[in-house]
Amino acid sequence: MSVDVANETTEAIDLEPLRRLASHVMAEMKVHPEAELAVLFVDEEAMTKLHVEWMDEPGPTDVLSFPMDELRPGDDEKPSDPGLLGDVVICPTIAAQQAITARHSTDDEIRWLLTHGILHLLGFDHAAPAEERIMFALQRQLVDSFAETERS
């Protein structure tokens, strides 16, 4: 899997563990080994521009996902099709604010947002309560299983 991670902010972000997390999520979701993902960290100004342009919403947001080839999760018998999964854009200053409210670290919040963004690229949503339960349970499972592999 190709996972490109870039930081266009002045925030100190350890990108390598996030690249590993993205690869883990994609592998767990049976995304084709030749699929490509880009992860970008931007400041609030850049995120605001994206949020307004693509979502018609004011101000910055925490994470945006831009699907490319509309890949969907595979299964044990057959992975997803190869292709461009898409882009996940995260604003670390918004993540830091949310981490305070959630009472966990900014690193934890960024891991949640990255996993959340990848799930959106794979077609998951949380508009309806049932969808939200499924997506957030899967998000927790993926972040927890990654943490377990990192401890090993």
C-alpha cells in the first residue's frame, strides 16, 4: 500500500506512526495492496478554505475526506479493487482543541480522525444513528487493534 503523509503546518507531528496506522486500517479493511492514500495536515486557514469550498460550511473543521476511485472494503476472499483511495486532510490545531474536550491527547485525537477519514473514503457515514453506531464501533476497533500491534 502506498500511504503518503505530509505536514504543511508548523505543528510537530510524528508522521511515521500515522503512516503505519493508515496502512493498518487499510489492511484490516482488506483494501487492495496497490491502493494509494494521501494524508495531509494543514493549518486552520487552509482547512477553512477547503471546508467552505467543498462542504459549503464556514470555519475550519477537524477532518475532511476526498474519495477518488470510490473503493470499498474487501473481504478475506477478495480485497478491494486497486486504485486511488483518496485524500484525508486533518487540522491538528482543531484536533488539539477537541482532545481537551475529549480528555485525551492530541495524538489520540489525530489517530481517531485519521481512522475516521479513511472509513469515510471507504464509504462509511454517520448521518443516521445506526450508521453512526457501526462506523464509530469500527473506528474504535481499528484504533485499538493498531495500538495492540504497536505494543507488540
